[in-house]
Amino acid sequence: MLDSCLTVLGDRLTQRRYQKLTVRDPVLFPLHRSLHRRLPVLGHARASEPHLVIGGAESRERARYRERMASVGMQVPVCLVENGADGRMSVQQEALQILEQIQQPVVVVAVVGLYRTGKSYLMNRLAGKQTGFALGSTIESKTKGIWMWCVPHPNKPGHTLVLLDTEGLGDVDKGDEKHDTWIFCLAVLLSSTLVYNSMGTIDNNALEKLQYVTELTEVIQVKSSEYDQTTELMRVFPSFVWTVRDFTLELQLNGQPITADQYLESALKLKPGSKPEILRHNQVRQGLRDFFAVRRCFVFERPASTKKMRQMEQLTDDDLDESFVEEAENFCHYIFSNAQPKTMRGGLGVTGRMLGCLAETYVEAIRSGKVPCLESAVESLALIQNGRAVAEALDLYQREMQRWVRLPTDTQEALSHIHSNASTQAISTFTNASFNDLEHKHQDELMRNMARQYDEWCWRNVEESRRQSKGVLSRVFGPLEEALGRGDFMKPGGYQDYRTALDTHTHLYRQEQGTGLMREEVLMDYLTDRSSVGENILAADRSLTQAEQQREAEVLRREDVERERVRLEEQTRVQQEALLAQQRSSEEALRQLELKMEEERIRNTQELDRVLNAKLREQEASLQEGFRERSRLLQEEVQRLREERRGAGQAKGGGWLDTTADVLEQTGTAALMIAPGYGKLAGGAAMVAGKFLRLFK
């Protein structure tokens, strides 16, 4: 099929009916590679218009790409972190407002490097645009601070690609070397893939310009730990991609062809020895090997002549070197396919909203002269995010209750069913949005507030049903009350007439609809209140013998007892249903908690595997390079990671029982604090269930 398509395309190109075949959309990259190899005469369209034109019709791929771009709504980048005239950094509100709207996972790609090395061009390429991030053709650095561009991810549905273009490092006009360190630090902390862009080759000079890597342990604090700091940093640091522009060497080592990745690893080899110059030689190399578990390299030939490069924003792919364009496609394809979503320690996914909070936290630490602490950032973010999660979950619960509840309900079961559905959705909202709620304080707050709101709904339901039932009762029994007021039944045979009238009006009352679950209780109250009236009428009825009066009096007494029994049974049933509703909410919370804990366990295990594999590779490489002491230390770290992984794999059992028991008891405590209402009964049962669960440990 491909051959036939190529034949048709070739014929039509020959006839000059179709001037251009465009394959810039990443979705079409595999096809592009085939076309590039087999139809080298085909040109490339501008990066700002990813499309495939055949027969004058716009492709579905291009249409989908435009839809994805429109969904985010960012047509140009905005400044995320500004470097003010006073040299102090600040996070820009416009960028935070954009991130606030992104509640899906983000893949964050940041580019760093010396100024005037073409960083912005690569980021525009990733955005599928010809222009966007500022390009420059003079020796002046164009990008200041950190600029952000959010676009729909081309390969990962439900994800947003966040591109961060950073201020060029080494700009002499800034006069503050520490500023460059903080820019590099922020790029590392915020990204899931860090692109370092340089010119020429990866030699000792190029590596020395990357000295910021050696300062990471000084400017980033993980937490107090007895273990190797580099391991903790590797767990949270991004993957590392080195892009080399204007590369002119042959990719060979010892006369054999090598890949760009092998070229990078060869450049990162350590030298044995303890002389100061050797230690300096190894410092950056060791930092890159210790901090970044995944390292890749792409080399680019010079894209065009110096004259053309001065108008880079106006150049199309046709104006650029063919090999440069192909390698740029390779780079974009790798980023789209392999750059992972941004996570925090433990593998927790980061949304756009969370990314904005992290940026604020880190920049505020830098502004205040402190060292950004990852653990503190997570705790601060968790406090903000979990508070929002509780508020959003409660808002959803209340909206669902208001949407579906029509007071009064005919039964308690009807209200409980709506509550169960609403609470399930609310718990799901909280579970998906919350993280690091280690002592379940926020989950406890959610369950406490939902129980309080449900108790309020139950009370309102009862009161509304009582009000409407009394209104119906007053209307239905009105004629009977008037007859009693006139004394119509105080006559011989009046008692039987009274009983007949009472039964008739009782039947009419029970035929009324929409009075709710208190209908019978209101009726029972009325009949109980009128029992003394019936006794008086019975005593005044001279048509009955004494024995008949005694028999009727016994009937009245038994009816009073039966009404009280029915009343208590109904109250118990309503309370039991309220209890079941609370239990169902607790069980749903525990079910979702178990799922989330299992997901976290899997993510943590995957994170450990990634670091463990990187440490194993580094341990083997160090041994081969003759660094036995370094290899021994790495082996100890590998052993510790293996033990941690075994512990993570076994953590599901007892720890989960403790957690579920805690949640049950906390839910019970919350319910017991709700008074008056059905919450006390539900709370007592939940506390008992929590204590009972601990018996199985």
C-alpha cells in the first residue's frame, strides 16, 4: 500500500499539481521517516502548520492537532518566573492562572544552556510552531527568566505538554552567577525531562560550563536522611537530554561507529586518581551520572548558513539542512514518546495546578534566602491540594444532593440512596485530587462534614415531612374535629359513629401522597392524642353495656400499645437505614483508599526500580573503569534499595489494616460529634468496626 501511495504522490508532484507534502505532525512521524528515505525530493512545510495535504484536502491529523491546540488555549508563551530589575525572582499570576485550569497530568520539558545556543528554536519545534519562544540573531540573550507554553500532548491523551524555555546561562550582563544556578535549579525541580543545549562538542570545556550540576546538593535539600543524598535526588530528578548544536565530528570511537548516546557516555567517563585537577575533571561527570537515571544525547549539524540563521523565524524546513531537520524530528519524536509525566517522590503525578504551587513554593524559598526543600514543598503542596480536594468534594456532594433530593422523601431509603451516590462521587473526587494525607486528617474532615451534611438532610427531611403531614392531617380530619367540637358523638350509639368516622378519615389520610416518611408517625401521634377523646365518648355512650364498654376500652388500650410499637419500629428502621448509609460511605471510602494505596505502592515500586537499575548500571560501569571503592559504595546502596523495594512490595497487608481501622474509627468519632440525629448510631458502629478490624492484625 505504501508503494502505491508513493507512486501516486510522485506522479502528482511531477505534474506540479501539488506543491508540498507536509508531515510535521508528530502523529505522522513514522510515515515521515519512510517518505524521507524513499522520496528525498519532497520538501518540508513550516513548523507552524503541521498537516498532510493530499488532493487539496486538510488531513484528519492536522484537524485533530488544531483541536488539541485549541483545547489548551495558549497560542503564545507567557512568563512563568520573572527576573526583576532588582534581581529578585517572582512567579507571574498570568501563568499561575493558566496552570490553575490544567487539572490533568503534565509532561514538563525544560531547556537550559548557554545563551545564544538555539534553545528556543527546539522548544518552538516541540510546540509545533515556527515562532513563539523568542529567537535572536544577535549576541544579546533574548529569553529572560523562565517562559512557559502549555499545549495538548500529541501522543498522550489526557495530558498537557508544558514547555519551559529558560534564560541563557553565562550571560555576562547579568553579573550574578548565583542567578544562573537558581535558573538551572528551578528547571531541574519543575521538569520531568531536562534538555541541556550546547554548541560544538561534548568536551571538557563544555562539561565545565555545566558546573551547576555540582551545586545541586548545595541548593536543593531533600530531607534529613542517613542515606546517600544522590539517590534521593535521583528519585525526583528528571531524565536528562543533551542536545549538541553545530556538531561537526564523526560519531566514532576507536575507529568504530557509535551512537550519540554512546558518545555522551564516553564523554562522562571518570579518570582514576586523586589529584585536584582529576577531581575537578570528574566532578561534573560524576554529578550527571549520580543524579540523572536516564541520559540521552542528540547531535545536530549546522542548520543553515550564517546569513540564513539571522532570519531563523522566517526559515522553513526547505531552507534548513536536511540532516538537521531529520535529527530535529528524531528529537521531537523521542520527547513525545519518552518524556514522562512530572511526578514527585513516590511516583505521585503532578497536575498543572500542582505545578503552579510548586513553582511558587520554590521561588519563595529562593527569594527568602533559603534552600528549596523537596519534602517541605510536598508538605506545603499537600496542605493546599488536600484542602482544595476536601472543598471540591464537599461542593460536589452538596450539589448532587440538591440536584436529586426532593423533600420530603417517601422513605429514608430513598434519601440514603441519593446520599450513597453523592458520597461515592465526592470520595472519588477527594481520592483522585488528594495526596500525602498520611494521618488521614483531610479524609477525616471530608467524612466528618459529609456526615454532618447528611444528618442535616435527614433532619430537614423529617421536619418537612412532619410539616406537610400535619397540614394534610388538619385538612382531612378537619370535619371530624368540628363534629367533636359540636359534641355530635356524645349520645347513645355515638361511640360506634365516632369509630366509623375515625376509620374513614384515617383511610382518607393514608390515600394522600407526597407527605413523606413521617406520614404514619404524625398519624400515630394524632390517634394517640385522640385516644382519651374516644374513652370519654365510650364512657358517655349509654347504649353499651358495662361489659361492652370494658371490651372496647381494652381494644383502645391495645391500639395504643400497637401504635407505640409501630412508632418505635419505624424509628429504629429509619435509624438503621441512616446507619447503613453511613456504613456504605465508610466502606466506599475504604475501598477507594485501598485502591489508591495499591496504586501508590505500584508507583513507588516503579520509581525504586528505575533508580535501582540506574545504580546497577553505574556500579557496573564504575567497576569496569577501575573505581573499586565507588563500585563498593554503589553496591551497598543497591542492597539498601533492594531491601526498600522488598518492604514496599510487602507493605500492603498490616499497614493497610491499620489505615482502614484508623479511618473507620475517625469516621465514627466524627459521626458521634453530630447531634442530634442519626449520626450517633452510625458513629458508634463505625468505631466498633474499626476496633474489630484491628483484631485481624
